[in-house]
Amino acid sequence: MNVENKILELRKSLHRHNHLYYMLDNPEISDFQFDQMLKELEELEKAHPEFQDSNSPTQRVGSSLNNDFISIQHNYPMYSLENSYSKEELLKWKERIVKILKTENISFSCELKLDGVSISLSYQNGNLVRGLTRGDGQKGDDVTKNIRTINTIPLKTLKKIDYDFDIRGEVVIEKTDFEHLNKLRLKNGEEPYMNPRNTASGSIKLVSSKEVRKRPLKCYFFQIISEDSPFKSQSESLNIAKELGFNISKTNKFCKNLDEVFEYIDFWDTNRNDLNFEIDGIVIKVNNLKMQNELGFTSKFPRWAIAFKFQTEQVRTKLIDITYQVGRTGAITPVANLKPVLLNGTIVKRASLHNEEQIEKLDLYYDDKVFVEKGGEIIPKIVSVDKKSRDISQKKVKFIQECPYCNSNLKKNNDEAQHYCINSSNCHPQIVGKFKHFISRKAMNIDGFGSETIERLLDKNIIKNFDDIYNIELSQLVDLDRMAQKSAENLINAINDSKKQPFSKVLYSLGIRYVGETVSKKLTSHFKSIDELIYASYDEILSVDEIGEKIAMSLKEYFGISSNIRLIERLKNHKLNFYKNENDKSGTSLKNMSFVVTGTFENISRDKLKEIIINNGGKVTSAISLKSQIIAGISPGPSKMAKAYKLGLKPLNVEEFISIYKIEI
């Protein structure tokens, strides 16, 4: 057997044994034998890099290099689900779909609604090519490197198929794995994690995929989407997914009618605590895919699916005190301090009260007995007060009028619910918050610059403004408590690397009110430099796509303060990018155009090609229609090409795409 065939045979065997071990719980070989095969494959791949494959079993180990989570358009939008809380609401939902379908003969597929992190994976020619988080439903963060480390996610399908597809799943940490993880953390003197859902969510976005590999993440899949799939129902699609090697929950059930759906709901409402993972309800889908297509979508939800939410658990506890947090924008958030109480598996000590209006609505008194639940099953909130238990000695909660940190008078605009401390230059929490925002991943991305380091640098007066970060010397960092030489050197390197951040991220890092990540990209696409933006009129800013009055007013106010202009000038002197880079190929030349990219390409990766299309205003989908333009590389998807020719579409190669649309790469 030649080297290439040996590598392919080892990969195939390891994929199979991985599936037997992690999904069927039926291993055929020992861990030692598996490790020996994996070691042999690693050595062969190292000696023969020409046979490299990103979906090789050796790639599950992850990388210690930092991930850069790029936001990418979903092939198919990830819609939210309409929620229902009673059987009466489910009956009304059925009435609506019967009216559209004009038939009572509707069957359903029922699934447990796992409380984890939703992801969407794309497979081409049976190979995993990309994994995205849900994001805003239209775009998600590319977490492919991290996804590859999860053993219950196939890197290749077990069977060869002739269609490409996306598959949706929920990444979770099972209860027993979570308990084991926390035992290890306590043993190592580390703080235990609070709950499985938050831990799974944080794990999937860790910057090092090698660290993700250490977390006991599992993925359960619940939906395949494909234009060319052979299945006709949700139940059939899940059976096919299982045959392809995907982890499908055994709790899914086909229901002939709504009565059987109600039986399924009643069973799991009673028995959900016996499951090894957290759920917060049931998902009911019209089983027939043709009916699903006929029902379609509203602007927010699929009409053919609905979530039944179980009654949220509430607990009664005592309100001890209220403290007030100050955010980086000066926003004041009241927080209820509670007598610790167990709620949904975690100890709850605090609950957000949002603003003065919420306190007034609840009519809170100190020492009140309050009822607490978790909003969205995650965030604790006070939902009501046991007023019958109140006595005359209790005092009514009055919202503060001065900042709890700097004693400045608070300000509240008539059109906003929030109070603000406007002493932004001398209020410590605001200063710390602004620095934390400036160095964050989506802004200047200065890795290793944590909250404690910021606090210590502020205490020693080493930093007062953002530009001071770029004057920090190695000796100053080494002198800080708990800062080793190597960590200090890494931080200096990260500070220097941050100067490469593009204009949009630099603008976002300034922390201008209402100017978030998306708004920054809109503004920096329109204005070529910070000076153009500074001197732009209110009306000119308002003319930018999706920029409203609040944003325009906030920008004019920010640039109207001389100290902010001086700060920008000092940051310019440190060579930060306050202009649209000539190498930034963003534009609108492909606006309102839809592209399908299939196959592999010699001089550019498929993901890079898709990114270029999106940066030039185009949309990338996997579904071919009469309006699609196909860009085909080597070994394009056969079903896609067949459909393209059937519709009379002529695929382009990369060179033709570049030439026709005048795209620069």
C-alpha cells in the first residue's frame, strides 16, 4: 500500500472508531490502539504535507494559536422560534397552519429544546467546511477551528452523498460532564463554573481551540437543510443524519396528531429532570417538508415550527440591599442583592433591576420577600413581591440621585429609562470600562490586557488615556504585581500588533455612545478618514445608510469636545489606522447580487472568496435560483452544477469573476 492510500485508510478507520466510541458507545478497539493509530497518522502527515486534509482526525487536537472569529453570512437564515406557554396556544397555532394548508391531516415531529449554544455546520461533498454560531440569525461567527475539536461532530460523513447541506445543532455540556469538570477545577484551586449552558457558550468562543478541546462539549443535531436532499420529512431527515454519523437525540418522536404532541409534552414536563442535559421546552415541527415550504416564514419565525416553553421555576427569597453599577458610558444599573437561594441548579445571589422604572413598577421595599426566576432560563430577575409579608418597619427603595463612586449628580433624559453619571473623565468605573472596551477583541484586540492589569496601571498613574497604552515600557509592566517577564513581553507585542487594526475597529474602540461594531463599519465605509467624519455635517452623517438621529447627534457631541480631538491626534501619532486602508477592498459593486461558490480553488480559499463577495456588498448562498451567479472551482458539487445547467446558468471561474465584476483580490 502506498503512502497516500495508507493515510486515507487510517483516516477512514479513525473516523469510524471515533463514531463508535462517542456516539454509539460501542468501541471495537482500546484507547491505546486508537492512540497508536492516531500517532501513526500524525507521523505520516508530518512526513507528507502534500496529503494534508483539514478534516483529518489529527486536526481534532486543536491549535494554541488565537482564533479570529470572522462574521459570515449564513447559507440559510437561522430564525428564532415563536414561543407558546399553553396547550391553547398550540391549538391556535395549528388552526393558523390548517387555514393555510387547507387540510387537518398534519403530522408533527417533536424534539426536546436543548439549552445550549446553537450552531450551523456546512458540509460539501461529505466534508465539514465551516461552523458558524447563530449570531443575529443572518450572520454568525466562524468557529470552525473550535468545532473540529468536538468528537460528536463528524469531520466527514460516514456515507458518500451527492448533495451539499447545512445541519443545525445544539452544543451542550451534559450534567455529569459538568460535575466532573467542576470537581477538577476545585481540585486545582479554581473557581467552579456556574452552569452548563454558560460554560458551553463561553467554550465555543475560546480563542484557543486547544483549550476548547479540553472542555467536554457535545453536539446534538436537529435539522438538515439542503436544496438537493432526498428526504421528504423531518423524521426521515433525522434518520438520514444519523446514518451519516450525526449525533441525534433518542428522545425525538413522530406524532400523528396534536393529541400525541400533548402526551409528549406532559411526559417530558414530568421527567425532564431525569435527562443528562438541560432543556427549556419542546420544539414542535410540521413533519412534512413540502408543507413546511408551503407555510414558509414570517419576518421573524418559521410558520411550520413552534416552541412550547415549560413553566419557569420561581423561588422566594429576601431582598437584602440594592447596589448600583456604573458602566463605561456612565449608565447606572441597580442590582438587587438577595439572600442566596437555589434556582434551576445554581445559587442566585443577585438580580438586575435594570432602571428606576423597574423598581417603581415592582414597588420594592428593603427586606421584601421577592419571587425570582431566570429570564430566558439564564439571567435572574425579580418578577414579583410578596406584599402580604411586608411590615410597617420596612422602607421604600428610592433610586439614587448621585453617582455611588464619584458623587456627581445623575442625569436622565426624558426619552430614556437610564440614569447617567456624566463625570466621564473622573469616575473610576467609567474609566476602567472604557479601557476594557478599548482593548477588547472586537476593538483593538490587545490580548493579555485584563481588568486587573488595567486597575494596576491606573493605580500607578501609568495610563490615564488610551494613547498612554502605547507609551508603556516593558520595565513598567515587569514591576507590576503578578506580572512575569514573559507575560510582559507578550503584552508589549500585543500592544504593537494592535496598531494593525482597521479603521472600523479603531473607531469602535473609542467607545462613542451608540457607535457599535456594525455602525463603525457603516461609517468607515462611507468616510475615508477620521477627519472626514469629524468635519462632516449632521445631515451628511445622517445620510449614511442605517445611521439615525441618535447616532449622528452622539458623533457630533463627541467630536465637539476638544479633549476627544486631542486624544485622536495623539493616537494618530502612534500610527493607529484612522483612515480607510488602500488594501481594504470593501465596496458595493456586488450589491443586491447573489453568488453560489462551489468546488476548490488553486490560488484562493473558498472562505476568502466568499469574504470578498460579502465585502463588496454581495450575498453568498448555497441555494441556486435563476438570480444566482455560480463561481465554480475544481470538483464542484455535481448536484449544484446539474441544477445550474438546468436553469440555463453559466458558471464562472475565479478569473472570469474578477474580470467581469472588476474585483481586486
